[in-house]
Amino acid sequence: MKTVFSPLHAGHGGQMELVAGAIVPGFEKPSRAEIIRKRVESEKLGPILAPEIHDLTAAKRVHAADYIDFLPTVWPQWEAAGKSGSAIPFAWPTRGLRGDVPPRNIEALLGFYSFDGGASFVKGTWDAIKSSYDVALTAAQLVKAGERAAFALCRPPGHHAGAAFMGGYCFINNAAVAAQWFRDQGATRVAVLDVDYHHGNGTQEIFYDRPDIQVINLHGDPMTEYPFFLGHADERGAGAGEGFNLNYPLPFGTSWAKWNEALEDACQKLAAYAPDVVVVSLGVDTFEKDPISQFKLTSADYPKIGARIARLGLPSLFVMEGGYAVDEIGINAVGVLTGFEGD
Amino acid sequence: MKTVFSPLHAGHGGQMELVAGAIVPGFEKPSRAEIIRKRVESEKLGPILAPEIHDLTAAKRVHAADYIDFLPTVWPQWEAAGKSGSAIPFAWPTRGLRGDVPPRNIEALLGFYSFDGGASFVKGTWDAIKSSYDVALTAAQLVKAGERAAFALCRPPGHHAGAAFMGGYCFINNAAVAAQWFRDQGATRVAVLDVDYHHGNGTQEIFYDRPDIQVINLHGDPMTEYPFFLGHADERGAGAGEGFNLNYPLPFGTSWAKWNEALEDACQKLAAYAPDVVVVSLGVDTFEKDPISQFKLTSADYPKIGARIARLGLPSLFVMEGGYAVDEIGINAVGVLTGFEGD
Ligand SMILES: [Zn+2]
Ligand SMILES: [Zn+2]
């Protein structure tokens, strides 16, 4: 399996993030991607390619144009306002407030276009976002060109980014961009299977009224687990998209047996949908030692995930999302891919 | 004029707040109220009374019951989760996310019931909130009983608190509680005149569809000024409340002449509404030296505000809101009140 990777991700480093009650160094850090890249090499998964550069047309197919246009301006605006450190908002347009009038103030705009204090900017953040987007599209092109599968080693991740909001370390929704790109290239139906510990709230929000892109999420129950405000089992899509959004919220402490039951059910529904291609939002923060998550998967479980996805018999694009136990993130992420390939 | 004041406000002290990119000691601190209290004494404004204790019935007339029930549980839940410091959220249900399902997680609930990271809790916060509410109701009772005016020296302030959200140092909307209480005591119409630098987004949100409570705000333009996501001139009320919400967004750097023009227009519209009583959300962060605001009023201007309100000839309840230049906050706040009394 070919991997697409860009070193530009590293410019998004040293950023701080808001957690409840404190601002701390980001859990989402450059070493995550480097450890996975090294494991791709040591496991001889296949060649590592640089991304081709794309314009932002494909991003604007799933995100609001004003949101995408905003992202490259964040750091310059933040610096122009005399600020340094990490660009983090402090007020958000929640229910009862207006989400339809973008203010003219960088602090306000950061809140206007986000749902948390986890998608912070430093100087190199936009170049990293753009490179991650290019990585996803380049890997999608490999699958479109006939590869059985490809691995988009994206960083920053994307699945928490919605049509017009960032959050949860995510800015452009790489998996959603790729799914829509496949549609625009002629695929009739596309499935997105999100196995990250956290609900892919952005992906759900983007495709919620669409029957042509099935979105399936296995994740920590949002009643207690981040991102909290989406991902309940009763969210099944809206309008023409009714029935094409599937959530499997799972309780604190879920281990392989129960997680795998959900995966099996998800894969059966995915197969019944009969998509032309599957985009896997690949997070490995389901791992038992992950510092910010609460499932109990072991390193031996990840190849089984890949093997089950392989049995779908579909062209498959793996897009890297979360996973924060840096020592094992390479073993687990690449474990899914080698499991897919049957090694 | 009688003042109502409770020393319990001081328990809400030492709290941190989120500003863009950092967590810093709260600008909204106990010395604010103490300086005003001392000025009330030194200016011999009138007696200072302790509040009567009230149950939370009046709070639930303007706030969602689940929100009010949540507030006393915040600090105990935060401690039970093993946390210390200040309880500050990190994720919010912005547009596209669900605001209808309260999670079961204190970090998530803090976000669910707020719009920013400025309404933080420490151990004494709930008692301070409750005392501020008691102060407002007790002062309202004085006006109901026949006083021409009364001063509710509330802390924490209230005007950013909506039906089910806190934010901007505000938890229970003291002015809204008092306005509704006057209605429930037989007033046919009540006006709320908010002269704080910041838009009273909570008060507007609470009464937006109501014709029986007129809400008038003079404030920094939300395109650039906090709280950003409400307070535009085109927000005139909804449904039966259409026309009963008036916003005067004013630009950065507004000085007395322009501010006073807006006040004059506001007072004329208020007089035309002919309410039985006026509740003044009294913020003095319009002051030229306020550390977080951008208007240019001087200490000589505040008595003129009070005098203009007095000319309405209405029973008047002054409810303390913002103002952060601690040295002058007493002079300016009490200046409004002595101006009202004609001293
Ligand atoms: Zn995750
Ligand atoms: Zn204010």
C-alpha cells in the first residue's frame, strides 16, 4: 500500500490547546505523524509519496467558501492584532446567539468558525492544513487510478471539522473532502467509516442530508465523551439523507469484543449500501493506553480491523485521524494497514 | 437611594478566565464591588441593606429550570471529577451541533450551558451568584414598595446570561429576573435599559419574543466588540416581541456626544413605551480608562446619565453590571445614582 505524506505538517507544532480549566501543550503534535511514517518504513508497507499540490476547489465542495478563505488569514490576522503564542478563541455562537454574521475581529472570528479551543493556530498551521488536504487528495487519486488502497498520512486530522467550523485539532475535513472528490470523479455512492475514538461530528454534519455518502461512526458515547454535542444513536440523517448516517456510541471502557460487534454490524450495513469506495477515518485513540480516551483495544486488535475492512472488497482510502499514545501510534495505525493487506 | 449589597459576592474571587489564547486572572474581581460600596458610603447615597433570601422561583421565570438547577452543582461536580483551579469549559454546542441533549459530564455541561470561557466557577461562586440574585430581588421589592429608585449592587453581574447559558462573568441575569418579577407583581410593561459597554445578549435573548418587556441596549458594535454574536441594529424582536428590542451599536472610540445622542433616542422610545418601571443594567465600562472597553466617557458624564434617566419620571431599579477600571468604578457608578437623585 502506498502512503502519501508531507513534512509540512511539522509547521503545526508547539501549539497550545484549551482543555477544561487550562491551556496546555497540544496533545496533537508533530511526533505523532513522524512515528507513523517511521513505522510505515520499518514495516515496509510500501513507498511513501509526496503529495501533489491542489487548489482549494475540492475543499469548498464540502466546506463553506468563507470558512476556507478564512483559514489562511488566521495567523496573519492574529499577528496583525499584536498577538503571539497560539491563536485560540474565547467566545462561541452557541444556541440563542447568531451564527450568520461573521464579525470583523480575529478573536471573534476564531470563535465564529469553531466549537472549541482545540483547533489552535501557530505560524505554520495553515501550511500544515493545506499539506494535509493535499495528502488526502493525492491518496484519493491513487485509489481512483486503480490502487486497491492507499494511506493518507494526514496531519492535522480532519473529522471534527464541519462545513463551517473547526475544532478538535481539525481544520479541513480531509476524509469528507476525499469522499466528495470520489463522488465528483464519478462514484455513485461513497461510504465513510470512522473508527476514531471520538465521534466524527464534522463529517456527520457535512453529509447529514445526503443519501449519496453514507457516514458510519463508532465512538465513545457523547453523553460523556468529547466532542459531546453530536453522535447519539438517534441521529440517522435528515431529509433525503435519512437512514444514511449511522452512529454506534459505545460506553467508557469498551474492549475489543464489544467494539468488534459494532464494527461487524457497521460493515454489514456498509456492504448493504454497496458503495463504490470506502473512506476510512483512521483513528487509533481506541487504544487501551491512549492518554485522552477510554476504550481498551490492544495492539493485537488493529490488524483485525484492517482485515475486516479488506473483506468488504472495496477500494479503500485510509485517512489518518487521531491517536495520542505516541509510542504505540505507529504500531497500531500501521497494524490496521498491514492487517488490511493480509501480512 | 437605598443600596442592597451582600458580602457573599467575595466568595467568587481568585477565579481565572479564558481570554483569546490565554487563561488569566478574572478582570471581574471582588474589589469592584467593594470600591462601589465604599463610594456609596462616602457619597452618603443612602443606607446599605442586606438582601432578603429568596428561593429560586423568580430565577426560573426567566431561565430554564435545568440551567438554574445546574449552577449550584458545578463546583461539587468539578471537585468530584478530581479537578481544582477554576471550572472553565473547553467545547461548546455551536451551530450544526446539538443544544438539546445535556451531557453527563461536568466539562461538557459547562460548555453546554455557556457561550464562552468567562463565567468560571471557584468554590464560593454559587453562593455569590445566589447572593447577587437576592440583592436584585430585594432592591426590586424596595421599588415595588414605593421607593423612587434603588440600587442593587450585584456581583457577579447578569446581563450576558441567557435563558440557558452563562458567559461574560454572568450566571443569573439579575436585571431580567427583576424585570420579570415586576411583571409578576402586576406591572403591565417593564423596560430594561442597558448602558453597559457590552451588549446585554442574555437579556435580549430572554425577552426577544415578548411585547411586555422592552429591552434597549447601547453598546460597542458586535462586529468588533464582545460578546460579538448578538446586538446588531437589525435585531428588533421576534413574533409578538417585534419592535420591542432596540439596539444601539456604537463604534470603537465613541465619546459622550455620540453616546448621549443614542441615550436620548433610547429614552424617548422608552418614554413612548410608557412602562410602569425601568430596570437599568448599569455598567460603567463605557469609561475612557476601562481596561477592556473602547468608549470615551469621562467621570463627569455619568451623573448626566443618571439625570436623564431621572427625567423619565419612572420608578427605577439600578442593577450593577460591568466596569473594570477599579479606581474609578465607584466614582462612575455612584455618579449615575447621585446624578439621578439630583445631588
Ligand atoms: Zn479521536
Ligand atoms: Zn460590560
